[in-house]
Amino acid sequence: MNPRALAILVLARVRATDAYLNVVLDTMLSESPLKDPRDAGLVTELAYGSTRRQLALDYAITRFADRKLDAMEDRVLAALRIGAYQLFHTRVPARAAVAETVQALKEVGLTRATGFVNAILRKLAGLPGPPLPPASEVAHHLSVRESHPQWLVERWLRQFGRERAEAMLVADNQSPPVVIRANTAKVTRDALLAQLQEVGVDAKAATLSPLGIVLPPVGRVEDVYGYAEGLWQVQDEAAQLVGVYGAIPESARVLDACAAPGGKACHLAQSHDVVAVDLHAHKLRKIEGEAKRLGLTPRLKSFAHDAAEPFPEAWGEFHAFMVDAPCSGLGTLRRHPELRYRRKEEDISRLAALQRRILENCQEAVPPGGLLVYAVCTAEPQEGQDQVEMFLRSHPEWTAEPPVLPGLKLPLTQAYLRTLPGPEGYDGFFAARLRKLY
């Protein structure tokens, strides 16, 4: 199949089903394998690029479309976005971008729409660049230019100031690196790094995580050395830092209360006995599969359970809890660009209420002297620092206790771990390490 045609189908399915882009893309690439690996790269670039730049592309398309975008057939709108993305954000010659996109639309069975799409793309090709609102309308301008909903832009401008907010918006539109975490149950980070380099992989040590390795652009990560042998697991460096920051003693038995997708549970299971809990049984099957690949099955058990409800006494006592709570996910928009268009501002308060219920339930199960590591993959204070400080005010028996990690320099704000999207190259994360005193 023409890679542009496959990209159209990927975007159309994401729009029709509200599925995650990465899941749809992986599924469709496996269902429709392409002969040339470079074609798979093109599909990925078109799908992710068009999604990251969607608001700006739509702003341009609406200048020439005689119908509302919401009324367009999924594949037609996908073709327009992919065509516009090539015109404004790639080096593909304008004539080729238009012609190849129109041809792709024919391949997906929409010959009747080719005239409409061709006319709009040709008009866009005549523009000197993507149209934007006036720069004086700061929030609206940044919203369109960097394709983030205006409510989020306004929120970040208030919280972080113009310079940092703009850096976060720009970072969300960059392709994230592939970062892996060495499975220290089998190999040290330095030994794995040397092995990767010996087989020709231009890998380098992560900046902050003592377990992290940054890979060069790769095709299928499953084809990279060490995957089949279970020597590593894909995990963003900021997410790795949560486990490092937690500094849970190796003798501790740990409950991971919201374990999916499983990176932190497997990280913990490299050196701890872990019970991984999630509300959805099908997500636990994926965690179990990863634990098996990594050789961690003896240390990791999983159960379907609602973390906001009391845990069964039959599970026994745990010395530490990992609460990687359900959150807005606004720190991971470079990896899940479609999420920015689905989130509403009111979701933050709704999720904060759920986080409070989970935190309250989990703290009840922690014995005196035990630890609780609370984490969210967002920079929103309402879900992070504000959430934790409200908890500490209402629970005098708890205190924030940052770890003592000689030789490691973690990005701490007061006692808390915090990373922000930006030129540093991290996802946005917040974590608090809490100790129950009595």
C-alpha cells in the first residue's frame, strides 16, 4: 500500500474510534506490512506529524474549505491534514505532496473526493507558510502555531510564564527519543551500553537516570539487540527517575496500585517482590507478558482491583506503595499528541478527585514506617504538588521525605521530583516520596 494511503487510514481510524495513535499505528503497520522500511518511517512521520500540528493544519484548511471540518468524512479530513502537513512541515516538493496525497485518497476508495482535496491542497501550496492569528493575540497565536487547545495554553502561561510555557509547547511537537531502562536483574547499565555499542548501535547513557540508555532512531524496537533476551525495557527517562527517586529498600514488599502500562512495576520487580494492581485485567496481561520477557515473573504477581477500594487482607502486608495515579497525562503530549485534543480543562479537577480517593485508600494500608511514592505524568500542580500538600495537611502522621542518593542529581522542587517538557528532553512528571511516621 502507498504509505500515504496507510497514513490516511491510520488517522481516520484514530478519529473514528478515539483510540491511541500509537496503538492504531502499530496495529495497521503489522496488518499491512510495507516492503521498504523507509515507508514505515514515512507513515509514522505523517501520522504523528499531522496529529501534532493538527490545530495549525485545520486553521489553514478552513481558509479554503466550503464545509465544516467536523462534517467531513474521516478519510477526507485525514488526507487534507496529511497533505497540508507535507506542504508546511516537510521538504517534499509541493507538487509531489499534492499529487501523492490525491493518489492515496484514490487508493482508500474515495475517488469522488479527489477534486475537493486537490483544490484545497493546491491553494495551500500557494501560501508562503502556514497562516496564523496575530502575534498580539498571544494565547490564540501560540494555540494555533503549536497546536495546543487554547485553554491549556492560557493555563500554562499563568502557571509557568511565557518563556517556559512556550518551551513546553514547542517540546510537545518534537519526536521523543527512544529511551530504555537496563534490566538490572540481568545486566548493569554500563555493561548493556557496551554490548549495544559492540553490535553497532549508537547508544549513549541517559543524562540523569543511572539505568537509562538513549537509542538512536530505530525501526521496530523489538529488533534491537537485547530485547528478545529481556535485557531492557522501553521507558522514558523521567518515568525511570520516579523509581530511582522512590529509593524503596530492596527488602520491602511493594504494591503498585495503578500498575498499567507496567514500566514502574517491572522496574521495581528488578529488585523487589511486587504485586501489580490495575482496574483493567487486559492491561495486566500486557504487564505479565513484559515481566515474562524480562525474566521477572517470580518477583511480580498481578491482580485486577480498584485502587480506590480497600485491598484484600489475603494479599498480606506491604512495606511500600507505588501510586502512579490516573492523571491528565499532559506531561506526555509529545508521545500521545492526540490526547491534547481530547482533554478538557474540567478533566483535571475530576481526575484530582479520583487521585485523592486512591491516595486515601492506599495510605490506610501502609504500616507505620512505610513508604508511599505518589506520581503523575503531568506538570499540573492540582494533580501534583497541590494534591500532595493538601494530603499532608490533613494527615499529620505523614511527611515528605526526599531520598538520600549520593552521586545522583535529581530535578527536585523542594522535596519533590519534577520534570517539565522543554529543551531538557524529558516528559513532564511529578513524584512525592512520603513516609508514614506513626
